Amino acid sequence: MGENVATIGVSGLISYCDDLVRVLQNKKDIGNVMQCTDDVKLLQSSCDRDFCEVQNSLAGVPDDLWLETLMVLVTDFLLFSIYTIVSDKINDLEQQRVSLEERERNLKKADEDEFREQRMLSMYASVTNIIPNRDVGTKVSGHIVKREKRTVELFEFETTNSSSSIEICNNLWKMINS
């Protein structure tokens, strides 16, 4: 409180005192302050009486009952704590299970897609006698299989602006037919 007085200053202190004098001059305000004071005293008395009653009622309780009650409370708290921990672990495991199932579905789908792609590639190869190299980025390359001659011919075309897709396709057909 000493800090507040130091920071208020003299003019603030005089203003505060003037307000206090005005409040105390009004008989109604004084009556309200007296009523509040009486209510505070009644509340304090009631709280003291309740405290004494509780203290007296606890004085008659045997120590064994206190110990048993305390043990029940501690046991309940520990059981609740264990339940919370186990529940959290179960939730974590459930999330992991869902994540693993999702990952398994994704892997299975990827395997099915890869198998489908291999079958398509095999079908294309049997129809066109071409086995493409799919790993080359800017080139069209692969092998032409000529079963009747039992030969495999490598082909490779650069995909630049000067050579169109139609030119590459025509050159590839020429190689197949030759």
C-alpha cells in the first residue's frame, strides 16, 4: 500500500480524500457502509460457527475411520489415474492400428496397380512386339522383339522440339516392319 501512496502523488491524494469526505457526508452512504460492515461481521460469525461445528464433528471420528476413508480416497484416485493412462494407451494403439490398416491398404493398392501395369505392358509387348523403357525421362527408348528372327533390337529417340511425336512413331513402325 505504501507503493500506491507514493505513486498517487499529492494532487491524487487530495482528490481521493475529497471523494471520501463527500461519501461520508451523505447519511445514506454512511448507512450503506454500516450495513455492509454488519453483514461482514455476521458472515464472519457464521463461518466461525460452521468451522467449529465441522471441527467438533471431526474430533469424534476414530482414527481408524479416518485412515480407512483416506485409503479409499487414495485408492480411487490411483484407480482413476490408472484408468486414464490405460485409456490413453488404448486410444494410441487404436490410432496406430487404423494407421497401419490404411498403410496396408495403400501398399496393396500400389501392388495391384503395379501388377495391372505389368500386365498392360505385357499385352502391349505381345501386340506391338515393343518393350518400352519407362525409366528414361527425355528419351523414347526400348526394345523391338522379332520372334520369328529371334532378335531383339534396341531403339532410342530423343524427344526434342525438332522431332515430333508423329516422326518418332513413324520411325518406330519402320523399325518394326524392317
